[in-house]
Amino acid sequence: MPLESVRAVADRIRRLEIRGARNVAIAAIRAMEALAEEAKGASGEELLKALSEAKGILFAARETEPLMRNAIRWIISQALDRGGTDARALAEAISSASKSFLKSLEESKDSIAEIGARRIRDGFVVLTHCHSSTVTEILKRAKADGKRFEVICTETRPLFQGRTTAREMLEAGIKATLIVDSAARSFINYADLAIVGADAITSEGNVVNKIGTSAIALMAQEARTPFYVASELLKYDPATAYGDYEAIEERGPEEVWDGAPEGLIIRNPAFDVTRRDFIHGIICEEGIISPHSVTEVVRRRYPWVFDRPSP
């Protein structure tokens, strides 16, 4: 079966044309839907093989994307449970499971926005790093609730995702200030709280997010500024509960310096790990929870996550 549409989505994810864990997961889910739709004339065996290949292609697009992996695993497991090996029944089950997962994601986003917005008060200064659709939804909800506050956005080198956050804040009518990453320590004293997103949450309650996040957390602790992570619980990586480490993607040196001198070594990790001890709370669909309790909360709300821990 042709997998061009899946490969095209994976390539866009790899090249960061699709950014943010939520958006990556949504794009991958829709690619699986499209594959199922295209496969209605195939045999069940052909579709099952295509689903397995598509899963491998999408998983390989970004290493640090447990939300996407959890989504695809769940959709395929639901399809097998409901559709058996009949191609048409499988395709319909994939479509139904995809719609159900996307609806759940939307509901989680709304819940997190409502819960997180309560932590923002009139006159607050909020510092954020990189671009997180989950964080921006919180800020927009606080604005819609009539609160007046301002946001400090780090530029987030090397790809400047902070500019996207700053632009969205202005479009929402929220006062925004953009700073270079190295100025974060100078500005953290002005912030009433810091909120960042997450790409992955480990079984220990540590958070993997855009490179530089752990430095912001350290600065926040030293400045006694509460540091929150806003994330869906399905960014939890069950593989870390079974002994694996969360992979940290390292990207090409040209993102840092295109045309650098020959022989120069450039390192470009996309993410770093923030220890749970520096996190005031995780703002999720269950409320604001301690990172120490995240495994227990995920197991209670999404027990199926632990059924298939391996890729």
C-alpha cells in the first residue's frame, strides 16, 4: 500500500514545519485516518501491514513525542479490538478511534486552560519559554476572563519559537515583551510565575521540554518564582517506567550556524530535562498535581498507557 501521505507528514514533522507536541500528535492522527480511508479497498492483511509501517515512520520522525506515540498506539489497539482483520471494519474503527482521541485532546485543552487561567491574577507578569499551544490557551483564557496581565517571552534560539508566542499574545490583546534567552535571569525577578509546556513527562515526574527550560526552572527557584508546567497527561512516556530513558533529540548544526567554519563542532540538542524538584506543579486535565504523583495519576486516568510500553 502507498504510504506517501504518511511519509509527507513525517517529513513535515521532522523539518519542524509542524511544531508542538499537540500539533504533531494531531497531524499524525490525521495521517493515520487518511491512510485508513485510502485502504478501504485493500485486504485486512495489507492494511495491518500498512498500519505497522506507518507507525514506524511516524515514530521515527521525532524521538521526543510520547503524546504522538500514545495516540497512535491507542488508535491501532482500538482498531484491532473493534475491527478484527477485516479491512473495511478496521478502517472504520481507525476513523472512529481517531475522532474520539481528537475530541479527548480538545477537552483536555479546555480543562487545562480553565485550570491554569485561575493561577493568573490581575497585574501579574508571566514568563514563558518557547511556544506551547497549551500555555497560550491558558493565557488567552485568562485574558477572556477579564484579567489584565503581561507576558515575557524568551526568543528561544536557535529557531526563535518565542516569536510565535509573542505574536499570538499581541493578536490576543495581551501585552508582551520579547527577550533574548540570556536575559531570562534579569527578568525572572519581575515575573509572578513562569509557565512552560512539555514534550514529555517521565515516570519520575521529570519534564522534557525545549532546551533552556531547565535553566529557567533553576532561575525561578533561585528567584522564588513559582514554576509551572502545563501539559496533557498523555505526554507521559510509559517506557520510562520500564527502565528506558526519554530520548533527547539532537538536531543539525546548520540551525545554530549555517555556514560555520570547517572543523567547528556544534551541538544542538532540542530538549533538556527539568527535575521534578524545581516544578511547582503540573497543570493538567486532572488539576494542578505534584510531579511526584504523575505516574499514579496517569495510571488512574489512562490505565491503557501502561499496556503497551514498547514502540
